[in-house]
Amino acid sequence: MIRKEELNLVTEWDKTFPKSEKVEHSKVTFVNRYGITLATDMYVPKNAEGKLAAIAVSGPFGAVKEQCSGLYAQTMAERGFLTIAFDPSFTGESGGNVRYMASPDINTEDFMAAVDFLSLNDKVDSNRIGIIGICGWGGMAINTAALDTRIKATAAMTMYDMTRVNAKGYFDSEDSEEKRYEAKKALCARRLEDLKAGEYLRAGGVVDPLPEDAPFFVKDYFDYYKTSRGYHNRSLNSNDGWNMIGCESFVNQPILQYSNEIRSAVLLVHGEKAHSCYFSKDAYADMIKDSKYVDNKELMIIPDAVHTDLYDGGEKDYIPFDKLESFFNEYLK
């Protein structure tokens, strides 16, 4: 029998965004196929009737549902969708008794388990389910869409391919056998040090204090995760980060291998000035290359926007919620 873990869920509103009066909010849980119970915020439009189209949201990588995934979920619920925002396995309020670990497989399964949950929910039309992934979870969302035929529409916002950046470094600057060998050697040594110490050493979240000579993308992350704009006490990026060996398996387990076989609709959205924009551009090119399913694929570039502008809108409300609403309305008919 599949059993849920007993999670200690916070009952008060502790999000980084204000609560909407247009939706009903509640906390729910569901279990993935590894037996890990995921903590989830559900948002339902007030006075909604009949079975609704539904969207599962997660990300960014190292964030929690009280940050921008919850903002996306609540806003899409205001626009008529039943939505959930969940904490991935081993993070936030979700279960998994080894904390702060990540896995391409388990994190893809987290999204599939969210689709399971929505498919069996009495308020949901199981033929009208989509997903939204933000930052590193944009890559996970596309990876899930390549595997889960129940998903009718996927939006990947300010996307990272976490396997690519772990294996090749930023902008592929460490894409060599020698660099990967040294990285793997260090991770293997760290494993033994952690076992001898009896605990996993954390890698640290966003650098704090911020060095004056920090590159722009580090300043961009600091401005979100380390300030009142987006700080949350359960967020890995806002605090002590992943375990140093937490992302080890990303080095040689690339995702997105069959993205050009995705038959359902996919929308990639990225800021023009985001350091990470190359991830979406390349993912889109790979998705449509030699594909029979290109008519429902789209890359949308937001002029002047940087990476974290698509977390919460930034100063100019850069998140294209009207576009997301029309996209999901079209493909979750």
C-alpha cells in the first residue's frame, strides 16, 4: 500500500507574495512513485463550477513553493485554472529523509506525480492538465513532457538545463573531459568526507555578502533570494544551498534527449537580457529539429528582461500572464 509521510505543514500564510481574495487556498499532499510525500499549495478559483483545467507548477531549482511558483499558481488560478505549486522531493516542506538532494529522475517523477494527483482530483478534468516549470524546473518540465503523454501543454519559464550546466559549466565554458574528471573527482572525495563526518556539507546558497566584483547574474540572484523581494527561510537559494554532492548525478545524466518527440504544446519564455537565455534558445532549436510536431511549439523572448524578472515580474511586470492564459486556454480545451 502507498503510504503518505506525516508532514509538518505551516498553516499560516508565509508566502513572498500577497494572498489573493479571488481564489481558495489549501494545503494538500501527494506521493510520488518513490514513496516521497510532496507538500503542495492548491489554488482554486472562487465560485468555480464543473471540472476545471489544471496546472502544476514548480521551480526555480533551489526555491520553494512560497516563492515564485506559488505566485504563478495563484495568478493562474485567478484566471480560471485549478493550480498546485509543490516543493520537490527532499526540499521545503516535502518529504524525503535525506535533505537537500536532487535527481534528474526523481525530480521528473515529482512532476509526473503532480499529474497523477490532478488526474484523480474530483475538481479536475483529467484531459486538460498542463505544467509550468521555472528556471531549473523549466528543464524538468520539458523532460516530463517528453515522458508523460497525459500532459497537454507545458510552459518553461526562464529555463535552465541543470544537467548541461553541471556537466559543462556556464556557457559551456568547462565542456571538456578534463574539467568533468576533476569535478567528479572532487565530488567523490566529498562523499567520503561527508560519511566520515556523519552529515552532508552544504554548498551554500546565493553568495552573501555580495562581492563588489560579482558578475551580473550573481547580483541578479542576490536581488531576489537575499532581499525582502524573494527571501524565504526554507529556500535553499536564500540560505545554505544544496548538499555539495546533492547534484552529483546531473553530471552524466542529460535530460531533454527526446524533446523533439514531444507531441503536446510547449511554450518557452525567456528574458532577452537573461544570462540563461541560451538554454531556452538551444532547447527550442533541439525541440523542433527533425520533429513532426513543430506547429504547437513556441519560443517567446521578453525584451529587456533579465533572469529573475520572470520569477516575480521584476519592476516592470515582465511575466506574460496574458500569454500564459491564452496558451493554456488554447491547448487545455
